[in-house]
Amino acid sequence: MRRLTDSIYGLWVLLALPAVWFLAERLVLHGKVPFVPWTGILSCWFLILTMSVTPLQLLFGPLPWLKKRRRYLGVASFGYAALHLFFWLLNVNMGGLIRSFIRVEILTGWLAMAVMVVLAATSFDGAVKTLGPRWKVIQRWVYPMAILTLVHWVLTTDQLMDVVLYCGPLALLSVWRFVRYRSRLRGA
């Protein structure tokens, strides 16, 4: 297993396995799995893991394996968000699509997806070099995008406890990180 996750290609295979299963189940086997919620949840899991890397490193020290693969996890989050949108579009008619832009619970998802597209489009090494310091500014859009995603999730689920369980640790780590940052500013 370790060799598989040390290989970039092996890691991508592992990250893509649920997507391949979802696509095969829906498009080939015509399964009845709740594709929209599950792809959204997987996208959120990868987003939470991606955003947790820095606070976890501040708490536990260097985590080189995780830090080196953080960008891959973020791109996987985008991939599952795109799959989430794809499955949602398969189930909506044109009227529902148009109305989705005035429904807050869906509009927040559209806005989060728009930001995710920008983040994913600038996540490769060439963009990092081309954009220079501006790359970091763009990648910080992940924070408002995460809030939009959280609002979308809260407004579209009937399983609020899941949202709390999945997002709670990241929220606690983020608050801890903010408090730590503020106390370091006061000490300097």
C-alpha cells in the first residue's frame, strides 16, 4: 500500500476509484445509488483534508507526505465537485436549472464551483511559476469557497449531524490556527 501511495499515479488511481465506480454504476449499470449526495460528500472530504494540512502541521510538526500531496487532494476535491454537478445536471430539467440560480441553497454551490474552477485551473506547476506571488493570493480563495460549500451543504442536507461531524474538526483547527496567529502577532 505504501508504494502505491508514494507513486503519483498510484495515488491518482486510489483517488479516482470511487469516481470510476460512480460513473460505471450510473451510466452502465443504471444504479440507484444517491450519486449527487455521495459525490458532494467526497468532494467535501477531500476539501477538508486539503485545508487541514497546514493546521495539522502547526499542531504536530512536519507532515511531508501529506504536504507534498495537498495539491492532488485539492484537485480530487474539484473532480468530485465536478462529478457532483454532472450527476445533478443529469437529474434536472431546463426549468430547474434556470431556477437554481435564484435558490440560495443551489446558488451557493454554483458560486463555490466557479471558484473551484479557478483554483483547479491554477493548481499546476506552470501556473505557480507564471503567476508568481499572485498564485498564493488566488489559492486563498479556498476559504470563501469553503464557506460557500459549507452553506450549500447545510442548506441541501437533512443530515446536519454529518456536516457537524465532518466540518467540526476543520473548524476547530482553523479557530486554533487563528488564535495562534493572533497571539503570535501580539507577542511580536
